[in-house]
Amino acid sequence: MPLLYFGLLVFVSRLLNLTAQPDFRAFYCYLGGGNDTDKSDYLANLKTLLSGFTSDNTNIEYGFINSSYGQNPDTVHAFGFCRGDVKPDSCRSCLLNATILLPRLCPNQKDAVGYYDDCTFLYSYRSIYGIYNVSDVICPLWNLASSTTLTDNYVQVLLDKVKNQAPIGDSHRKFAAANDSTGEYRKVYAFAQCSPDLPEDYCRSCLQDVSQRIQLCCEGKNGGRVLHPSCYIRYESYLFYDYTAVSAQPSPPPSSPVTPPPQVGEEGFNLRSLQFSLATIEAATNKFSEENKIGKGGFGEVYKGTLPDGREVAVKRLSRSSMQGTLEFKNEILLIAKLQHRNLVTLLGFCLEKQEKILIYEYVPNKSIDFFLFDSDKQRLFNWFERFKIIGGIAQGLCYLHEHSRLKVIHRDLKPSNVLLDNKMNAKILDFGMARMISIDEDQGNTNRIVGTHGYMAPEYLIHGQFSEKSDVFSFGVIVLEVLSGKRNARSYESYLLTNVWKQWNEGKSLQILDPFLMESCSQTEATKCVQIGLLCVQQNPEDRPTMAQIVSYLSNLSVDLPSPREPAFFMHSNPTIVAELSLDQTLQSSTSKSAVSNDSSQFLPR
């Protein structure tokens, strides 16, 4: 029997006499997103995206769809996720209704969210994948009938249980259900869920926020829920979810009795839900056969595999002889399991068994950008639209690492071979084995072990071991100039590419550095801005370099005026002090073991 609910936001019931779609429980139009005319590029992109959002070709097996369409500043981002027990066909129908109804309820709005019982749907001009925005509106709803059978403490026990269990779900679903129906007059059912793109820590934060609100809104009520675009929590005195489907969800696999999951760092991150058995991995890769090998790097080999559920994966098998293997393995698990973004390669799991250290990633089919960028035949496949999109994707991924994590994550080995391309040529940053985390209020860290690749390492890091987000910015700038020119940066302190770009910029001929294949197809405004952004990133003084958040803003709004770049680091023959310091530093590295420069070129090379 349907329940009557009341909330702080407007109910949609019979609001606009829309006959084709059922009403939302609640919806919200974000006025902060701004109005747009009905003829704007943004709304045209929104219409195109929504028209195919739930097509039959869309994979909805796990009840989640994420998509983007258009170019900045008119890019539209949308995602929808269904309650964990909802079957794929019902999920598709629910999201289809949402894509039709929400734009009508929020006409000319660039940001909106709608809630059904079975699904949540959101679209925005903002990047929303993998991000928990605490400023998004939280919507409480409750059953008007007062409770005479439930006590608040009794309800809270179940709500705490689902709140704590949901975040440890896998990369496809993050939900939990609990109930107690042992007595005729003591029945209560609870459910909590996050959108599956949220890392575990963001999921916990989101559910903590909504669970606090449910205590305020729903005291003494027979049922209630609190909704956020990224998560929700709900309880009722009747069974509102499919008990059979929830019960059929597999429990996290037990840890190996021989080698338990690693407890990494001070957080003691629980990785049981990500653990694969060695037998499963061997079956997936045909026992690590040569036919399945797709890459090799400084820390091991990479194989293509197929899991029992049909998913294609890339399996990184760390070398047993690697002195740094265990450290890099644990570091990579800790980082990637928590960091999920559309421009980062997704870690699906790991195996730590019988002296094997294995990482299982999503399979990214189109290899790394250097495979296309530095091959004279394949360069032609890289048009201007794709190159500009790749630059923007790398920027978005780094911005997420630097700005949207509770700890700043410094990659330290960003280079073209560590940026993969999916089937839509979206950039995905790979290989966090070198990465380091520092506190959010720290500006930089220091290390006695210098890791990275010459040609992409910032001078303050290469010479003095000082790293910060600005050292990643330097690497990004080098990649930008490589993507534009189709030429490698010299892997030494004498950087011919940076020298050439700087000279052309000063002579007002910056477009002459472009790959000849781009000269006729590129937007000269976009290309000139990208050259300028690249030069800003490779300036010698870290304080002069922009942040990744600023770079994302520059790429999104090409009409904004940028600062004038200064002479780049490693400018040939112009910085004798740097040359002398580098020569001395390289001499020390060759004669002592105090520092070690790693040139790990681990990459996936799908056949």
C-alpha cells in the first residue's frame, strides 16, 4: 500500500499534469547552475545526451549509467543509479522516466536531480563522477503516520549497520540492507546505498551526513528516508526492497588463511572485498600465458584476462625479484581502491597469495597515448578534437587527485605511457605505484628516493627530491607540449622541445610547433591557449606554475586571459647553475646508492 510522505522539498505529485511518466518522490533544480535559453548549446547537448542515455546498447547490468557529452564550456554530465535490488529492465525503465520528466520540471536549468523509489538521476554542467559534493541539497522525507511500535534506538541500530556496510561494497554496487522481523509488532527494514562511482571514504562521508539528518527529521515516524544525489538511507516498517535479490548478493570473499589482506598505512584499509584468489587469476589469464601478455614494465608484466563473469581485465603481475615490489603494491592498492574517477584507471581487485603480488585493473583497449603520439603513421589518427579532449581528461584526473582527495595525491611519474585511452579515446591515468600522499595542508614533501622518468621530472624534484602538486603540473605541461607537437621531450636536462617551444612563443610563432597533421583542422584559439598553458606549467619556479584547478578552468573558458609564461626550466644553455647541479646530481647517483631514478615504463598494450 503506498505511503504518504512529506518533505522539505516540493513533491511532484500532479504538479504539471504530466501523463507519460510517474511522479518523482522529490526533485530539485539547482539555481546555482544558472538558467540557460532554450536555444543554448548546453541544452542542445543535454537533449542529445538524454536521447540515448538508456538505449538498449547501454550496459545497465549493475544499475549504474554515467555519460558526458559536448565540449567545454557546454559539456553535460549525467549519471543515474538504481536501488541495489532492482532488476536491469526495471532500472532502465525507471531511469528512462527520469530522463524525460526531469528536464520538463527544470526547464532551462543546467543542474537538476530527481528521486524515484527505485532510482536517482542527476545531470549537471559540473564534473560529477566520483565526487561527493557536500553542498548538494539533502532531501528528507517521512511517513506521516506516527509510530507506536518502533523506538528510535531500535531503528538506529539497523541504520548504523547499513551505513557502515554499504561503503565496502565492490566497484559495481555499494549498498546494504538489514532487517529485524522477529516479532509481530517489532518489524523494521533499513537500506543504505551510494552511487558506485564514489570511493569508500566519500561514500562513508555521504552516508554519515544523511544518517545525521534522518535522526532530526524522522523521530517517532513509521518510516523515513534522506536523499542526496550521491547516496541515501531509508527505513520502513514494511519490506520495501526485494529481499530475495538482496539476500542473493555475494558476501565479500574471506581472506586467505596463509596471507591475509595487507593492512596498508595508518588507515588499515580493509581490502577484503577486492581480493581475488590466485586460481581465479590464473584461469583468467590462461596461467599467465605469453599469448595473454600485453605489456612489461620495471615492476612486472601485464596480461589480458577474462573473469568468470565475462569482464575483460588487465592483470599486473609484480616481479618477485623486485626490491620495491611489495612497497609499490601496497601503495597502489591503498591509493587506487579509494580513488575512482572517469579519468583514472579503475582498480578492480588484487591477489596476495603464494608470494604473488597481483593487481587487477579494468581493461582499457586503446593502449597509451605514446603509442599513437610518437608513431608517424598513427599520428594521423590523432585529430585536434581528440588531442584537446585528452589534454582536458588528464587535467581533470590530476585535479581530482590534487584537489578532491582528503589527502593530496602526487603521482610523481606522469608521462604518456602512463595515460591510457578507452574505447571513446578518453584519457585514463595509470600507475600509482610511484604516488605519494601528503596532508591536505602540506605544500610539499621530500624524499631520498627519486623516482620518475627524465624529461617529465620537475627540476626541484630531480635535483633536490622536493615534490608537490606543482611537480605533477610540470609533468602535465611537458605532456601538453608533446601532444601538441607530436614530438618527445628530450630525456635529459637539455630539453630541446621546451627550448624550441619557448623560442617560437617569443617570436609570435607558437602555432609552428604543432604537429603538421593539425595545422588545417585545429582551432587556432584553442591551440594557442594550450601552448601557453604548457609553458606556464613548465616554468622553473614551482610557485609560478598554475594549479590543476586553474588549468581546468583555463581549458573550460578559453576566453579568459592567462598570465605570461616565464622561461621554462631546463632551457638549453640559459641556466648554467641548473646544468651544473644536474651534472653533479647525476654523478652522485651513479657513484652511490643514496638516490635511485626509476624509469618504470609499465603500460598496457592490448592486442
